Amino acid sequence: MTAQIERALSLLRAGELVGIPTETVYGLAADAANPQAVAKIFALKGRPADHPVIVHIAGSAQLSDWAQDIPDDAWKLAEVFWPGPLTLILKRKAHVPDAVTGGQNTVGLRAPAHPLTHELLLQFGGGLAAPSANQFGHVSPTTAQHVREEFGAALPLVLDGGPCQVGVESTIVSLVDGRPKLLRPGGISRDVIESLLGYELEHHVKASTAGIRASGLLDSHYAPRTPLWLGARAQLLEIAAEHTAANQRTALLLLGDVTNETNALMPGQYVHYLPADPEAYAQALYATLRHHDQRFDLLLLETPPRTPAWLAVHDRLQRAAIRKY
Ligand code: TXA
Ligand code: MG
């Protein structure tokens, strides 16, 4: 066991917070069985106390430590996709603190695939309550440095596991109250889950229609501080020209490779290209938003294709952007 894991364990056992790497985004972790420790997460993030947090466990062997009346489909999903970017919402066991569940009768469980955090969870034995390690509503962190930028000295330790491979948060599937629902598209695509289960998941875009309190479902979330507008490339080039003429600094965040169109850029205009492949794009998205945030007056991001492979990316962009064309 590395010295870093050793230190993380003693902090967690003492009721302190630790930044942890996962394959999706970095988490802000506390002992899920210790309500005082979990309360520190909410205080540091500035998150409303009635929003539930995911409990991270080593694997499906711990599932019944936290959940009860677990349906067969949940076992099936856990067997196939854990460790991995899938969170299951299940009926909670009575001992799960209200601080974790937001006072709801359900609990979100996930076994993350990052080797450092997997090792930490095996050693810890219990569950780690962990939301994404960012200020409430802000862009999620995909490197240890992002986490340090969010919390500074207020967070005693961030385990550095390198850049996150998936880059967007886990897929959340609810298996309580009737037909399984997709609450948040994410690292595991809807199609592969549906083909394993053999039926379609319900999917409500708005939290209010799903009747669930969950911060990732808020209309505004995952947002940079600089206004972000979404649109087609031609429109964005026009908008950029108008704003540049008015002495506003705009960054164009376009899809794919350098093309002739951007020869139309005016002096002083800035362009950055994001990968045209949905997985590579997801991996780069948050770091790109963070890098350009607060260096420009306006971020103009080209809308990716509307195909199923882009579902998780679209979900995050819709909540991050304040204007859509
Ligand atoms: O990939 C991820 O899921 C990352 C890494 C760190 O594991 N975590 C993450 O946590 O994105 P957070 O708290 O930023 O988003 C988790 C979402 C929130 O919208 C939360 O409200 C929802 O999951 N959630 C957690 N427990 C829930 C429950 N019992 N019922 C409904 N939603 C729940
Ligand atoms: Mg979050």
C-alpha cells in the first residue's frame, strides 16, 4: 500500500475529507457512515443539504451493506458494469445516514474503476460518500490540480490519479418505483444498458418531471463562470465577429480539425478545437471549459452532432450553457 493511500485512510477514518480520482471525474470523499464527516462535504462544496450523494463501494459484494430489496436487474448491471461509470439508485438500508440520502428512502451506489480508489475502497472496507469535487454548480474536476484549484488548503489531501479517462460523470439508473429510469446519461451508454436489460429505460430530461431531487438534474449545472453559448459554427462565427468588433474577448470552441472557415477569423479572435470523437470529446470537455473560463468575456461552443453517442455530452452542455442557438 502506498504512503498516499495510507494517509487517505487515516484522514477518512478520522472523519476528514479526501479528494479521490475516479475514471469519470474527481470526487470529494468522506466516510459514508459518519454523518459529521458527510456534513463537511456539503459545507465545503456549498451544496444544499437535501441533495443526496453517491456512496462509492469496492464492488457488488458491498451492495447489500447499503441497499435492500435489490432487484435482479440491479445485480445484472453491477456484475457487467462494475467497477465502472454506472450509479444504481436503490432502496436504502435503514442505517444509511440521512446526510447521504438527502432524507430520501433511496441510496445511490457505484463501484469506481480507478485503480487507486479501488485499492482505497478495499482497504477502507466501508463506503465513501463522494460528489464531484467542485463548488456547487461549477464544472467538475478531471485532474488533481483542478481539485486543488477548487478548494485550496481547505482540503488536506487530494490523491493524484492522473487525468480522468472518461471525463463526464457516471450514468445514473434508478431501479426503485416501477420501470427503471435513466436519471443521468453518462460514462456507460444508454444503448448498452438497454440491450443488457432487454427493454427501454424511461428518461426525463427535467428533474421536476422525474420527481427527484438531484443536483446533476438541475437546469443550470456543470457551468463555467464565463457565459457559455452553444450554436452551429456559422452562427458562432457571426456572433464572435460582432463581439470582437465591440472589444469583447471571445473564444470559439469548435469541433474537429482546423478548417478553412476559421480563416474568416478576425485579428484577436481565438479558436480551440475539441475532438470530433464523442469519447475523446467527453474526456477533454471539462478541462477545456476550465482552461478557457475567466480568460475571455464569452465562450462560444459548437453544438456536437445529435446522435446517441453524444447523449451524455449534450446533457452536460445543455446545463452548462446559458444560451442555445
Ligand atoms: O461519476 C460520478 O458519478 C461522480 C464520481 C465522483 O463518482 N460523482 C458525481 O457526484 O457526479 P455528484 O454528487 O456530483 O452527482 C451525483 C448525482 C447528483 O445529481 C445526486 O443528486 C444524484 O447523483 N444522486 C445521488 N444519490 C441519489 C439518490 N438516492 N436518488 C437520486 N439521485 C441521487
Ligand atoms: Mg457534481
